Amino acid sequence: MIEIDDKIVSADILRECFACDLGKCKGICCVEGDAGAPLELEEVDELEENYQAYAPYMTEQGRREVERQGFMVVDSDGDYTTPLVNNAECAYAFEENGITFCAIERAYREGKCSFLKPISCHLYPIRVMKFSNGTYGLNYHRWGVCHDAVECGRKIGLPIYKALKEPIIRRFGEEFYHALECAEELIKEQENK
């Protein structure tokens, strides 16, 4: 573990490699699992405010589930998560040419929505925990459905944190990202001694 300001970072985020390979995984992370994607409280407002912009990209079932369950649900741990369709796929997901995509992100990328997507989705496979003392823990979440992403990342030598530069900066800022770069260099130096 590495401590940077108020963040405790798993060294695996700097050492392990990862690069999404949608051609192989088909976006299965938006379909598999036993709960929706984690949401931060302020993201629920963003989801509601931008609904008309991204709703046309959603499936009819997804829109029905949002109308029935709301923009978020509380999971068995008491955390806010995205609603699911048939206890499987995210209500905000849609399929195109056999690949599952995020309706929110599609609307954002097309300039129709001001909200990119939940930060937990953007940061995946990094999971962020907020501790009672105000510090954050950043961990690498290993999941079998991402096996192809691990292999792809290893082939091109792309550490997790570099693959997730945009969402890390979005969530924690450029200064924190640069601190991760320095931490990676220190780890390399120590390992080469």
C-alpha cells in the first residue's frame, strides 16, 4: 500500500496491467454481477437531471426499470447503486452489434448530456472506499470477466493507473495522478535494487 495525501493506494494499481478489450469481453461488466454499479449521492441528481438526454439510448426495459425503481437503488450493503434489469444488466446499458455500452456515456460523447457516467464505472477496475476518518482507499478489483483486459494490458504493458488516467484525474485531480506516476517510478527503482 502507498499513502498519498488522504488516499491509501494498493500497489497493484501501479504494478498490474489492464486495458479493456471490448471486442473480446463485449462489455460484460455492464451485464454481470449481483448488484448495480456503485453511485455517489450527487450522481443520483446528475442521472435525474440528464435523463431526457440519455433515455433514448436506453432499452425499453431499462427505461421501465428506472421508472419503477428510480434512478438508484439501495443494495444489500446499504450502498447506492444503479438499477438493474432482471437482476442482471445495468438499466443504463444498451447493446449494439453484440457489445454492451453505456447509454449515459453515449449521450455524453455525442454532446447531448453533461454527465459522463458514474465515476465507479469510469474508474473500473479501481474500486474506491471512503473510510470514516475521511481517507480513501483505492483497490484493484479482480473479476474473472475482465480476464481479456488483463491479458491485453499485459501485452501492451499498460499499468491500471495509466489505463485510467482520465477517470483518475476526473475524480482526484492531476496532482494526484502525477503522484501515482512518481510512486510507480519509486517502486521500479526499489524492485531493481
